[in-house]
Amino acid sequence: MKKEFSNQEYAEKVKKLTPKFSSFSNCWHAFVSGGAICVLGELIRQIAYNRVGVSEENSYIVVSVCLVLISVVLTGFQLYEPLAKWCGAGTLVPITGFANSVASPAIEYQKEGQVFGIGVKIFTIAGPVILYGVFTSWVIGCVYWIFFF
């Protein structure tokens, strides 16, 4: 039988279970972690450009590929989620968060097989981003073609 709660008891229970957060702390964590990702990206770019000999234009591609790879590896070892929990938007907004959103469902549903597991579920989170990104770029391209070409 269900226990009936009074409005006051219910409010106290909700207050007790609601996680406490600090906007300043969340912003600080996002700022620090986002900055750390930028510093890491610049470090990778400098190494690729100055030490490896990659052209400046291609060094930016190397940065994107390396950050995606790092994010996917951290996701695979289940280290990305606790990191993202502390960092917040600092890790979820950049390309690293997008890579995590594609890799997580692939890892989670791999036991269901290549087609019905990974193939079906891999874009559950990132799919709408890809769809609306491509559609929006198509619309903007059409507008550009009509008015400026």
C-alpha cells in the first residue's frame, strides 16, 4: 500500500533529493575544461605543424581528428562521463562532446549486433544534429545561390 505524503512532507522530500548546484561553480568548471581542451588542441596543432611538418591548413584537421579520437577512447574506457559530469558544457559543447554522443550509443548497443545494435542506435543522439545541420546549410546555400551568385 502506498504511503500518503502531505504537501509539506512531499516538498521536504523533493528538496532533499534535488541536487544542489552553483551556477558560478558550473560556469567555472566549464570555462576551465573548455580552455584546457583549447590548449590541448593548440598543443596538438603546434606539434603537427612545427615538429611533424604538416601544413598549417592541414594542422587544423589533425587537431579535430585527434580531439575526436581522444574523446572516443575516453568514452570507450568509460572515463568521459565522469569527466563530463564535472566539466559540464566545457566538454559537451565542443567537438569532443559530439564524438562522445556518437560513440556512446555504439558502445552501449554493440551487444545487439552490427546492424540492429550499432547501425540503428549510433546516431540516436547525434542524428538530429547532423540532419538539421545539413538541412540548414542546404537552405543557406540555396539562399546564397539565388541572391549572390
